[in-house]
Amino acid sequence: MPPDARILIVDDHEDSLYALESALAPLGRLLGRATSGDEVLKQLLRGHVGLLLLDVHLPGTGGLEVVRYMRRLEQTQHIPVVLLTGFGRDRQLGAAAYALGVADLVTKPVDPWALRTKVRHLYDAHQRRLALEREIRALRARLEEHTGPPGHPALPRPHARVPSAPPAGAHAGELERDRT
């Protein structure tokens, strides 16, 4: 994920979008918006989304369906999702959301301070995870440069003969004398 990954805010009510954008603006991150599940899916497939703040109840494809779809695709399966609901928490919704790997389920109206803290933490953690994955890929590529493609052992095989070390305390001159 590039450093310009945005926080995508999804709600079908303009006033909610505005309130959420106002709450998250102090983070200094790029913000995007969508008003339907189908629009979210298109933006996710285009890339550059670092976190999804998603209303559960949307026209067309609902929030839980969006998350189900995201989790099936490699490019979107690890994007953090915070679900928003205006109908209060219920056990069934919570169970379904957390089973899909949603980071949190937040009831509207939201506390802007709490939401900002949560979003900052999730966004930054996701960016660190992606940076570590890039670093691992780079290290693997460097290792392959030095050891060959996978399948060629980088280290001697366990049964390979390893030259014996000189006895402890022996000097080079003594070793030469002993060999003659």
C-alpha cells in the first residue's frame, strides 16, 4: 500500500459523511468517500485504501456483504474495517462482523476523539504491516541472489562433510610440522 493510501468513509447519508470527515480530518490522512456498497467495491479494487470506515446499512450491497467480498480477495483481505451502525449493537450483528475480521463495530453517533484514536491506530498498524511485508520480500529476493532459486540449499546439507577444526591452542607452525 502506498503512503498515499486513504481512509475510505462510507455512508449513504451526506450529513454522516460530513461529520465523519470532520472527525477524521485532524489525522492529516487522505480521506475518500462512497455512498453505496457497489461504489466501495470499485474503489477497493482500484487500490490505495488503507482503512475502511463502513456503514452497515447501505443501499444495494450492504456493509457486511462488502466485508465478505473483501476477505475473499488477496489485495483487500487485510484492510482494516470499522463498521458503523445507527441501530445500536446487537449480538447477531456483532458476531457476524467479528467473524469476518472486522476491527470494531461502532454505534452512531460516534465520539470523534475515540474514533480518531481508533482509526489512527488501525491505519498506522496496517501501514507498518505492509512495510514489513515489503521488507520481507526484498530480503527474500536478496537471499535468492546469493543462494540461488528455491530448492537449492543455502546451507550445507546435514550429511555433508565439514572440514575439522584445528585442535584448540595449536599454532599454524605446529600444524605444519605435524603434517610432515
